[in-house]
Amino acid sequence: MTTALPEWFYPGPPGGWTADMLDHLPADAPRHVELIDGALIMMSPQAAFHMFVLRRFEQQLVPPDDFAVVREMTVTLGVRQRPEPDIMVVRSSALANMRTTTFKPEDVLLTVEVVSPESEERDRTTKPIKYSDAGIKFFWRVEQDEKSAVVYAFELEPAVKAYVPTGIHRGRLRTNIGFDVDIDLDLSTFIRS
């Protein structure tokens, strides 16, 4: 059974969707929508792996006071680019008020994407290029390996504005992104056998 998208979705506004339009979608719009190349991307239902990774990262990613960890908010990279990373580390000053819905790339230190089957190509290819082009210094891609998470970590090489790999982390993620990071990647404690 398929459900038709609401009428407002077709054919879209003249000239296509823009980043500022995301804040003005109708009330019946899905809760999580991102804009990639002017196209609205609806998020698929979240798997338990995705939820547990986000919970673990929120608990164990502890930046200094001038930064904050946010989840499932957008970063406006351009007129037709407003992706929604799963986790970001942003400057605390960018959280000017409780109505903040998006961040500028210069306020983002780290973006984290947790890969799901429907987002695999976007998370592995499309989004890293867009984040690096925007100058976001760190990018982590998290993938599932049995009951554990594997983190593919990247840092921006500023001369070419491209990410270079800094490590593949299994079991624990220990690194420094301007502050020390130590995250347990074993998710088996969340699974009830």
C-alpha cells in the first residue's frame, strides 16, 4: 500500500524549493525533511540502531562550554541546500534563541550521519561533499556492524576543501576535534536478548 503525498508537494513551488521554505512547510509535512539540491527528502522511519547511536553520541560527546551537541537540526549550506545531519557540534553562540531551526556552516564544527539503507548514497557521497564544500571541519559517518557501530572519521583538508580520512573506529572512538572525544561504540547493552 502506498500513500500519496499531500497536494502541496506537487509540483512544488515555481523555481523549486529553497532553504528558507523549510521553516514554512504546511502542518501536515513530515517532521524531518531536508533539502538536497532543491529536492525535499523525507526521512524514513528510524531503526533501533539509529536511535541507540544518537543516544550514545548525545551522552558521550562532551564539548567545551562554547560548543553544544544538537541532533536532527539543519545546516543551511546554500539557497537549495539544507541537509539535516543526525548530530552536529555547533558553536553555543549560534543557539541565539529557542526558535533556532538551522545553523550556518561556519558555526558547525562536526556533522555526524548515521547510515540507513535508504540514506546510504546520500550519507556516503552526497552529504560529505556538500559539508566539505561548505568548510565544515569534521565529518563522521556511522555504520552498523552487528551490535556495534563503526565510525569513519574525516577532517577537512583546507587547501583542496575535501575530507581526508583520519580513522576507522571500532569498539571505541578516541580522537580530538579541538577537544578530546571518547565514545563507546558497543551498542550491545541496549539489546535485550
